[in-house]
Amino acid sequence: MKTLIIGATGQIGKMTTEKMLASGHDVVALVRDKSKLTALESNHLTIVEQDLENDFSRAFEGVEQVIFSAGSGGATGADKTLLIDLWAAVKAINYAVDAKVKHFIMVSSIGADAPDKIESSIKPYLVAKHMADQHLINSELNYSIVRPGTLLDDAATGRLTTTRPATRQDAVINREDVANTLLYLAEHTPKKPQVFELFNGDKSIDELFPAN
């Protein structure tokens, strides 16, 4: 399937784009600044330069699958969190419905299920993620919502769990492991919608998702 990756210049988005291309997938990378992807050269890559705050429906032409990994970033305020993490995600879901995509993969966050239960300075972000996730859940799309724990820059271990660890310190996941999971989900469309958290653990991806 041709896969649209929204947020392809972010840390997880870029790793996922590279892994998808290395596996021979046709990828449409939606970015605000295509110069950030100049190092990527592939006959399987199409770069679409558009601003998520505007109409970006053109990027969905001919697309069968979507990975939404865009984010406003930690240095921005609540206004950008609202416009990117919530509103751009909602628009992407609506565009995907119109395009009749077969699978929508959302990179969400631990805590997005119940933002009031976590005392954190990123609560506006968690609320935005919660509402975006709910919009996807209420859509007619087949979806995978991935809620990673605290993100680390260590190399992938290939050992994961979807069971939340007992302590906050252990509720972590390496970014590369998230990217590898997104690749796996892109290659194994689930039979039904799924929502899960993701952390460093003791199982392989095949063990975690045997039915995919």
C-alpha cells in the first residue's frame, strides 16, 4: 500500500520514513519544509510540502494508508498544540475518510486515555491527543492508536510490552522501537481497530501482535 507519513521530518516520523523506504514501500512524506529530507533519495519516495495549519488534503491522493506522527513540539505553546496535535490530526482523519484509506496509524501518547489522571505540564498536549484519538475512534476508519511511554533516544532493543509498568520510571520506550512498531503495523493491517500503550519490555513485535 502507498503510505502517507504526516510529520516525516520529526524524530519518529523520519526514522519510520527511512525504514519504510528501506523495506521497499511507496511513501508520501508530508512536510512543511522539504529541505529537511534532502538526504533521503528513493524512487519510492514522494515529498509533498504543505502546512498542516492549512488545507493539506492533496497529499491523500492515491494513498491507502496513513501514519500520523506530527507534533507541535515541546518548545511551542498551547496554541500550536491545539492547531497541530488536535486540529491537524482531526483534519487528517477527515481527509482519510474521504480518501477511503484502509488503515490509519496514530502516534498518540501515554496518558491520552485519561489526561486528568496525570499531573503534568503537558496536560494540554494530552487533552489534544485524547480528543484526536476519540475523533479517530468515532470515525469509520480501521485504525491503530499507539500510545508510547516516555521517549528515549537509545537504539532499538526489539523487546516490547503493551502492559504499563508499575513505576513511572520504567514506563519508557526507545524512539527506534516505536518506529519499528509503526513499520510492522504498516505491513500487517489489523483485522479490527486497536488501541495500545507501548513500552520497553520482554516480547518481540510478533509476540505482541500475533493476529495482525
